[in-house]
Amino acid sequence: MRHPFFIGTIVATAIACGQPAYACQNPNDALNTSRIVQVDASNGPMYGRISRFASEPQFLRSKEIVLTFDDGPSPRLTRSILATLAKYCAKATFFPVGRMAMAYPQIMQEIAQQGHTIGGHTWSHPNNMRRLAIKSIEKQIERGFAAVAAASQQPISPFFRFPGLNDDGRALRYLQKRGIATFSVDVVSDDSYISDVEELVQTTLSRIKQQGRGILLFHDIKSVTAEALPQILEGLKNANFNIVHLTSKFTLVPNQTMHERLAKKLKSKTKQTATLSLAGFQGTVRVREEPQLRQTAPPVTHLAPERRKVELAKLRAKRVRNLIETIDGRAWTSIIEHKKTNAAQPSETTN
């Protein structure tokens, strides 16, 4: 079922955008890309173990990681991160905030041109969407996606992440109807709370090695992340971890009214000679591949889960204990909703 504001289902044959992850100028520096995982988001699946709700089974194998970056873009820091990713030939998934994308459209276009996957992270990053009315939640989601799509100037993926990882059942049901996959995380780097580069490197590598695999959370608005990322990727390479590049089977079609309004605003702001109309999100997105590299392309794994009921995760107490042991309970206890009579809402966190 598609939301009535959106026109049709857009099929994309691309398994990646831009240059393939394995096309590397410095192959000796590269982190191996073991697989491309193509997600069919039609039924709104959710991935990642840090969630109050039931998610899809783990799709990553031992020593496979997915790199993700939230809250950007930021000109200096995002560009530094892009340069590091390019050096290690690693593709990541970016979850930009809508108003940040509108502020720095050129950076969004650079992310897209370098072949990374782009999703959405709301318009203004409300830390606890559970406190919002459903109409406000829908507007945050849709305006965020419309802004990111307009700024990127090309189709983006129907991938979403909750600010602060504070997921909400009403929002998940809306995302299901909308055909958007939700991505939580498996490993938190804590770069929002660690300011020392060496501490961030050691904390991140320790947690990844302890978990053995997972979706990893960073922020491309943190200077400590930009500084620590080369050492983190080098550590992952030395420990024989592999990158998995997340891609989507379908491209996202933004809300038409929001997209046109934001694209017009961007055109006026940047004095561009042309902007991508909604029609640009239709048709087939093709991969620009170099013929000599096709035989070395990573294998593709297709994920197309059936729609599941949105419900609280079973064995939640066990998951909570494991989570606290993994991340020292620091800064993330707000994702645990204590259902006590007359209890206050959990405190907000910044993601």
C-alpha cells in the first residue's frame, strides 16, 4: 500500500550509486567490501538490535559491518569523512537532517556523487518523536525526505533513522504504509559523548570486536569522528572486518508539494540554472560501471521481508541487559521505556 500523496512505485535496478565500492585508486588501503545488500523497503522492515520493537533477523555475517553517519551534513567535517572513506574505498549510509541538507546542498551532492547511500533523519531532529502528535511525526518524516532529495539532486533511498534512536510504534506503522525501511543500530560509537580521539578509537573498536558484526553509528557533525575515523578504519582493516554496502531496490518518491516547494527555495538560494523535478525520481537508475571491474564486483544479497506487526520486542529485559553491558548504560537508557504508573517520560538524548 502506497501513501496517496505519492505517485507510484519507482523501480531502480541500481545496486549502488556512482562508482562501485570496489573501484579503488589505492587497493592496498582498501577495506574489503564483502557484499552489497539490496533492501526491498516496500513493507517497511526495521533492522538493528537497539530498538524497543521487534526487528528483522540479523542479516550481517561474522566480521561484517555497515558504516552509518547521522545528523549532517557539515561542510568541513563531512568532506573530511568522505575523504577518509574514499581512501579506504568504503561506502557508507548517511542519514542527513532535512534542514542541514537544505543549508549545504553541495555537500549532499558530493555524498551522492561518491556513491554513498542516502536516507532521511527527519526535518529538524526532534530528540523524542514519541512526544509528538502523529501528524507532526509524519510532517517531520516527509519534510526531511523532501529536503534531502531536493538538496541531493538525485533519487535517494527509502531508509529512515529515528533521532536519538527513540523509535515510536505510530511512526513505524506510518513508515510501513509508506514503504520506508527503518534502520536502528547494533553498535554505538558514542561520538556524541566522547571528545578524545584515542578514547573514541578504542571504544569503537572494542565494541565492534565484542559484537563481531553490526550496523555502526557515527555522526558526521562531530570533529572527533572526522579525526578518529582513519584510525578506526585502519583498525577494522587490521582485524579483518569487511564492509557491507547497503542499497535499496526502490528509490524514494518525496511528497510532491514539499519537494517542489523546497526545490524552488534551493534554486532561488543557490541561483542554480536547473533543479531536479519530481519526474527525475521516476524511471530506472543505472550504475556507471567500468567493464574491466565487473568480474570483481561484490556479490549482492537481496532482502525482501514480509510485513510484520509492529510490536514490542520479545525478551525485552534481556535485550536491555545486553545493551547496557555493551554501552555501559551511558546516554542510551532513554531508549528503554519503563511502564510504571504515573512515571515520567524517559529523558531525551541527543543522537
